[in-house]
Amino acid sequence: MGKAIQQEGLTMGKHLFERLARERNITVEEMRAIISARIEKGWNDPDPEKRAQWRKIPCEGEIPTPDEWLRYAVEKLQEEGREDLLRWYLTYNKV
């Protein structure tokens, strides 16, 4: 994974998690906990096909972190030429 994509993913994650938390009137930590719970649910899904999809996410530990999940999702969208789905983020974060 390229360093630029890693840095972009971390920056995007920080802003995305803040935005999602703000929209739900919860803390960033609570938002990360919700995302982590969803990752864990997918990681342990009883359906082997679904579980295999989640397990494609590269991670340093036993299970992906919210940041690792987001970085993977951004990379997949870029690989598939679906940057249009990221456009809302770029528009939202313009200075």
C-alpha cells in the first residue's frame, strides 16, 4: 500500500469519523466503537463468503481497525475507478 494512500486514508478517517459522530450526536470514540463492532460482526459472519470478503482487509492485528477498514475501502474504490463515490468527501473538506 502506498504511503500517500496510507496518509490520505488516515486523514480521511479522522475527518470522516468526526463527521459521522457529529451527525449522530455522539463522540468520535463511540463512532469508532460502532464501526469496530460492525467490522467484528463481518469478520465472524457465519456465511463463509461474507466472512471471506471481510478477511481480505489487510490488518496489522487480529482484526482490522476502523482506519484499516476505511483505507481498504478507499483503495478498492480507487482501483475500481469509483472515485465519484469519494467526491462528497472531497467537497465536504475543501478549505
